[in-house]
Amino acid sequence: MKYLIILSLCLIASIVGASNCPTPTGFSGYIGTVSYGPGNDGFVESTYLSIDYEGGRLYTSFEVSTNGQNYTGTTIEFSGNNTQYVIATDGNGVDTCFEYSGTNIPTGLPTGFVNIGEVTLGVIEVQELLSNDTIVLWDAVNCAPMSVTQSGNEQVTLSNIYMYENGFRDYLFQLPESCYNPSNLMKLHFNHRKPSNIRLPHRVKFIMA
């Protein structure tokens, strides 16, 4: 299953390019995601995300809940050096930074969405756009994404977007002091508990102990 938030943003970008909205320079907003499927594949995720499309920078601060356990963290990615940093905070508020090679930052505007009609979301009329197994609700008046629904392989995922801004928060891409001398150990500890089939964003893979 692809990591949901990055994929959703690529889909959202395609809608902006197909409308009379300003050219997107970035994406900032809160994303709430609920996913359910067979077995233990369900999870809830809340994320604040900011992307600089042209500069190739991405920031997320996320919390994932699954199987009765919560996991929090921050990732900062730079396409310029193909590096991402994962910042984990322990129970005492001390940050540890981990460095990994590889990034997954949207840089283009994919196409292929079909407008299949309009629906009312609360008091807002939104366009319903379809591409394969993905439906996007788009507020064409305010040029804002509202919701992304994906289904496939018996898994259904709903992501709602709040307080969307066409732009990015530059200060979020400043690495904290803990990343001046990062670790590359492929091991992170969250409350000393081992998760079951945890879903984490952006290809960041944690080997839990």
C-alpha cells in the first residue's frame, strides 16, 4: 500500500493544474486520515504537512494510532541531497535525529482525473473527481482540496484536508540541533513496545525493537 499523504498531494496537485486556480508553489495544511481493512491493517493518522514544490523540501509532523498504540515523529526531506531526517522525541522531551538516503517529494502535476459531478460537503458545493481507485473532493471556488478517498485490496482510506494553503512554511525546513550530528542507526524506540504492521508516512521504515 502506498504511503497515503504524499500520494494524496500528488493527486491534489493535478486538480489545481486543471482548474483556473493559481499555479501551486507548495502545499501546507493539516491532514486527518482514517483507514480500515481486514485483520490489523486499520490505522488513524493526523499530520501537519508543508511542501516546497520548486525547492524540493518537505516537512511532516505526524501521529499514527494503530492496534491501541500511538507513534509520533517529524520528518524533513530535501531532494537536493536526496536525504530525509527523522526526529523522534522520547518521554523526557529529548530529540534524536536519524538520517536516511532517499526522498519522496512531489515535483510535478499528474493528470488523468475526470469530473464525475458535484456534491455538497456541509454547505460547500465541491467537484467530485475520479482517477482509478481514487476520488477527490475539490472546492473549485476557493481552489482548495477537501478530501481524498482511496480504495483497493480490501483497504479503504479517507484523508480530509484542513486549513489548506497554496504555499509553504519556510521556517519548518530548518533542521533542529539534534540533526547536526545525526545517527544512521536503523532503529527507533517508541515507548519500548513493538507495533504490529504499523503504517508510517513517506517511505520512512522503522525497525522497532
